[in-house]
Amino acid sequence: MINKVVASAAEAVADIADGVTLLVGGFGLCGIPENLIHALVDKGPMNLTVVANNCGVDDFGLGLLLATRQIKKMVSSYVGENKIFEKQLLSGELEVELNPQGTLAERLRAGGVGVPAFYTPTAYGTQLAEGKETREFNGRRVVLECAITGDFALIKAFRADRHGNLIYRKAARNFNPLCAMAGKVCIAEVEQLVEIGELDPDLVHTPGIFVHRVVVGERFEKRIEQRTTRPRA
Amino acid sequence: MCLDRQEIVKRAAQELREGYYVNLGIGIPTLLANHIPKGMEVVFHSENGILGYGAFPFEGEEDADLINAGKQTVTELAGTSYFDSSLSFGMIRGGHIDLAILGAMQVDACGSIANYVIPGKMVKGPGGAMDLVAGAKRVIVTMEHVTKNGEKKILEKCNLPLTGVGVVTRIITDYAVIDVTPIGLVLVEKAADLTAEDIQRATEPQLIISPQLRDIAV
């Protein structure tokens, strides 16, 4: 019987060792695998390369792994919301590679689907394209970007079954399906585990073939970065 | 008098057309959404993976799973769809977004734009800006015409790191509306109390005055 469900976040990350590359889902603090991140802080692997759109805030999300100095290198599109990040970057402790957001997403997708590289018009003529091969297709100048794969993908989904079929919720999907595909081992943290057969097959976002471990998160803070509201009329 | 921030946004809203799929840069969305012409249906794209998001939620109804690209809580509308970041940027890069409206620190005579590196601050990264300017069918910049210190922002050549090369088609500022064309920057509209000479003095490249030059109406 296929059963990818593991008992705890600690068990799910038990074999994540020093020096590995992690692909971590989420946009800002939305759709991040917060329980897996806590488990990584507890386990303590060092010298991590982390591919993630952002790097959390000082006291939540990937920022927690910065505070413990577990991250050696970040590959991100925007890293603005974090004082520890800036400090470690300026001191040379932390290395950062900036990618345009869509390029980062496509590099992960390419990694997951067996495309080694692709040309994109994004960033042509900018600092982020320096040193990269360029060409022209149909009069359009483009930049060669390589795929990204990783040792582990740490992702967050809303609902799963024991096969690892996943459904995300609203804008918490973002980079999660892409990280899932590009990780050699994909660990999915979910809010709900349902019986096999309960997910509508037409509505599965990430088929279980991409997912190796499923863990139900113990506690979800789901912090909001910018709480914006309107007055009731 | 020049346009205030609200009036710049109102002028930008005049660029909307029925049925447009529109991406609004961080900071602009909520302001602009209030000025959609009556009866017009447009769909707002948020690059973190939403088409058709709505206003901010009522207090107590915020959903951590439902934020826009500025990481602000928003709401769902009838007709909203969600998707992953690759598909979202596929919409942008694939030329499916009709219009992107963004802020900028500098724009130059060729329509190149610099808007992701703030001088003297840590480089935080472009987020989705490089993809948007490279991919959207039409890119419009809204910004103040000069910096707080009175320095020009519309230049012969940007001196800050570029976000995109030759991508901007129209610049809407508190002084003027300027089109980027193959023959140069064309002044098409101006704030009522300014003259074309006033605007030229605040602009580095030589402006071509449109024969149809008129006052901005908002």
C-alpha cells in the first residue's frame, strides 16, 4: 500500500543534512511550510542553499533559519523584509542570487519537467543578465536561463491524500507546485489529510507522483504581512 | 498646480479599456481600482497567482491565503481564478496582460526603466518587475516628474540599474503625459498650470510637442 504520510515534521526532515539545496514554496509569508521550517531549526542542518521567492521576516518563515545562521546562500527574487538578511549579506556571511520572479518560477518548472535551460526576454540588458548567454529570436533579444533542481522541496498545500495528491488553497499555491516538481524528495506539509478517493481527481493541482512525504502540520500561525481592510459600509 | 497622487492615478485609470487584463504595480492597485470608469469590466492580475481579485476585506475577514503581490490581504470576486507562479508569469511573458502600470525611479528617452534599486539602500531584488516590463503588451509608468530634491527622473539614459530596456510606452507624471515613440519623447498632455517650457526644463531629453497637446483632464 502506498502511504507517504509521516507522523511528524521532525520525522519528515530527519534526513536533511548539512550543505543540501532546499526548494521552499511560498510568496512572502503566504503558503510557506511553517511547520517544516520550525522542524529544520530544531534539527539544525547548516550551510543550506535555499531557493525561495523571499526569505521570510526576522521572526517567522525562512527568517528563522537566517537567525540560526543555517543558510549559506539564497536564490530569490525579492528579499526586502528582513533585517538579519541585510546584516548577514553585508558582513559576507550570506550569499544571494537575485532572479526575476517569473524567471525563478520558470527555472523551477523547467527543473521539474526535464528542460535543462530556456530563453526568456526577461532581464535582457540588465545587471541580472550579465554573464549569461543571449540570442535573438524573431527580432526579440533573450537570455539563457538554466533549470533549478534541489535535494529537497519543502512545500505547503491545503489538502492531501496518502498518495501525495495535493490541492492548494487560493493564492497560497504560488511557488509550491513548482518546488514540488523540482525537488528530488518533495515533503508536503498540509492542513488536512483526507481518505484516498476523497479528492476530486479533476481538481488535483499536484499529482502524487511529485510528492514523497506528507505531514499534517501541527500548528498553523499563517501570519499576515500586510493586514489591509476596508471599513464596513 | 501639478497633479496630486490621486489625480495621477485618476489619469492612469483613463488608460483602462473594457475587457483589459491589467497588472498594477505595488502601491497603485487600491487607488486605481476606485477610479474604474462606470460600467467597464476589467480584470486585475496579481503576479503571485490571482486573476480578478477584489477590494480589501472587511476587518475580521482577512484570509492569510489571499494576498496580492504587495502582500496585502484582498478578496475574491465572482470569476476569480488562482494559479501557480509559473503560469502567472506565463501570462505576463506570453503577452496576455494588456496593460501593466508601474512606478519608476527613472525612465529614459528609449523607454528603458529603472525601478528596482534604490540608491544607497540594499538591493532587494526586482520581484516581478523585470518580467512585467518585458512581457506586458503595454507598459505605462506613473511617477512624480522630478525627485523630492528636484532632480530629473526622465533622462537621456537611466543611470540606475535597469529593470528593462526599451519597454515603456507612456509616462504619466504630476506634470505631464509623455509618449515614448521611435522619434523620441512626445509631450501629449500637460498639467493645466504648466507650460511646455516648464515641463521641458524638468525633463532631460528634448521633448517633441504634440500638435494635439492638451491639458490633462481628470
